[in-house]
Amino acid sequence: MAGEDQGPKAQNTSEALQEWREAERTVAVARRGRLAAEVAAEAAEEAARAAGATADAAKAALESAKLAELSAAATARAAKVIVQSTRADFADAETDVAQAEIDEADAHQRYRDASARARQRGGSGT
């Protein structure tokens, strides 16, 4: 029947376009968040490598450098925690981007559907 394929609410062209634009903005924000999380993950991994190198150098130092070794090891542990946390944030950002892209595609399809209905009626749909 005519109304069965319209989904939960048939939108007019203007509403569907507005929803699509909002979905596009959400995708852009999510992508920026993903990029920031990715950069932070890389920086945290570099910090973990640097902290590990500091720990190795401290082991070769004189007895008075023992405090530096302990500090470097603590920094390495903290960096590992940051890496794990940042990886989780990155995974969350990936999920957000995926969901935003799905939402944007759905909104785009609803816009196309509303446009097609408007053309069939011979109007603008607004």
C-alpha cells in the first residue's frame, strides 16, 4: 500500500533535508573526535616507548640513579594506562563515527524519499 514504505513518520523535503544536514554535522564532529583520539593514541604510545627507554637507561646508571629508574618505571606504567584508555576512547570514537554515518545515510534516504514523494505530488514538499 502507499504508506507502508514511508517508515515511522513521512517527512517533507524540508524536514528531511534539515535532518540530513544535522546528521552530516554529527558525522563531521565524530570524525574530528576520532582523529583527535587517534593522534592521542599515537602520542601515548610514543610516550610509553620513551618511558621504557628511560627505564632501560636508568638501569645502567650509578646507584644514585635508582630513584630515576623507579620514576621512569612508574611513568611507563602510567603511560601504558594512558595508552589503554586512549585506545578505548579511539574504539568509542570509531563506534560513534560508524553510528553517525548510519544515521546520516538513513537521513539522506529519508530526504530522497521525501523528495520523490514531493515530485510525485508535483510540489516542493515544504
